[in-house]
Amino acid sequence: MLEINHLVKKFGPLTAVDGVSFAVAEGEVLGFLGPNGAGKSTTMKMITGFLAPTSGTAVICGHDIETEPLAAKRRIGYLPEGAPAYPDMTTAEFLDFVAHIRGLRGVEARRRIGYIADLIHIADVMHQPIETLSKGYRRRVGVAQALLHDPSVLILDEPTDGLDPNQKYEMRGIIRELSPHKAIVISTHLLEEVEAVCNRAIIIAGGRVLVDGTPADLAARSRYHNAVRLDLASGDAATIAAELRERPGVAAVEITADEGQAGLCVFSQDGQPISDAIVRFARERGWPVTGLYVERGRLDDVFRTITAPLELPRSALLNAA
């Protein structure tokens, strides 16, 4: 439903997007991750036709965004960065305006607006000027206009920005509910968002795609994947750590402390499962273990490892530009 082929965008000497390619099928929710300045929003703008690429193509449901812009845009719902809207319009006026642009009229427009207002939970601010809305409600209105014409492809730039925890939970539920019959791309810096709603993730930095896989694939690249955390009631954590370091399959052991509670984090070699062996050894040695937890990997750890080497050169390039 969405095919991105070697997109490049240059602003003078700065290459903001450098040969980005990926495809998104029906039913996929793709998390588009990257540090600030990585090229995420620029890529979104090229996909949706707001920026012309220096080279490369974006094809939406078989329609090239440059050669068939109207046919392509009819199939796109887009929440831009910042969720811009006309501030002097009420929510109802704005959605009616968008409905007419999208070709909806009369009963059909009213029915669709009512359905989306209920879905996104904005019915109580329909007659309130957009400039008076909170950041969270403005974001909801932005999502509502993106969904109004029931697009096949959804491009959402930070859809939960400004929402409180309950609102984020609701919005993620809406995205999951919509996902089976759409291709959805979510540009975000929130790693928990990827874990909550995405079945695939791309990490971009320096304008290039560095990783493309499932959240589980990414988590497996973390040094914490299959690491074992031990909580200790008492005893010499240093002595226990020294014994564990000698065990087969153990790569490293770190001593931790959480609110005075002694503990250990045991890292496995090559991310292999070691929890069963550690449980058996702890029982044999009679260690005062009060809790044992197996890590499945941390996306923040993977994100830092992958993007950190590119952040300094890119920032230097931006300063030079």
C-alpha cells in the first residue's frame, strides 16, 4: 500500500534524507524512529507531497505522489508535525471544511464527522475555537481530520504528543483498531509507543535507514536481552557476583541497588537464555534471592547504540550549514 524508493532530500549542502527505502503492507503499523534531526518529518512530508524530493519516489496504493498527486493524496490521511489547524475555526467548522476538501457532502459529511468525533472523543469540544483547545485536544483534532475520509494509508507524526497517559492509552487503542485494513506509519521518539502499537520498526539517523525489523527483533539486539536480574535479601552481593562471573554462558555481572535493595544484573553471552541455570545454581548455593526477572531487551538501549555514532557528525554538519 505504501512504497518508498530511494528518497533523497537536499537543502543546499545538507542532505536531510539520504536514500530512504521501505514498503508498508496492509495491516502493518510501522514505527518510524530516530533522534531529532534524523530526517523523519522530512520523509513524511515527501511521502505526502508537501515537499518535492530531490530524487526518488513515493507510491501510495499504486499512485506516484509526484505524477499522480491527487489520486495518491485521496488515499492518504496525514497528521503533520505540530497538528496545524485554523485557530479561529471551531472544531466542527474545521472538520466540515476538511470534509468538503475531501469531497464529502451533506448527510455523508455529517455522518462521517459524527463518527470520527465519537471515535477520537472530541464531541465535547466541537463548538469550541481551536485556538482555545489544549495541546492534547488539538492533537486529537489533527488525528480526526486525518481519519475523516477513511484513508487506506495513515501517516501520523507524533500522534500522542501532548496527550496525558489515559489519552495516550485511548489513542493507541484506536490505532490498533484501525490497523487491520490500513497501512500506518507513526513517526515518534517515544519507544513505548513502538512497543504498544507497532508490529514493525525502522530506526533512521543521519537521513538513512539503519535498522528495519519487528520490535522483538530490535529488543533482541539489546545487551539486556535475556539478562537476569536478581534481588537479594541480604548477603555479599560482590561475592555472589564473582561466583556468577565464573559460570558458563555468563558474559558480565553488574551490582545494582534500588532503594537500598541489593541486586545483580547478569548478562548472557550472545543473548542466550540463562535463567534456568542461574535458578539452579542459586538454589544449590542457598543465596537469599527474593526476586528473579528475565529482561527481554530494551529498545532505548538499542536506540542509543545504533544512533549515537551518527549524532555527532550530523550535528556538526547542521552547525556548519
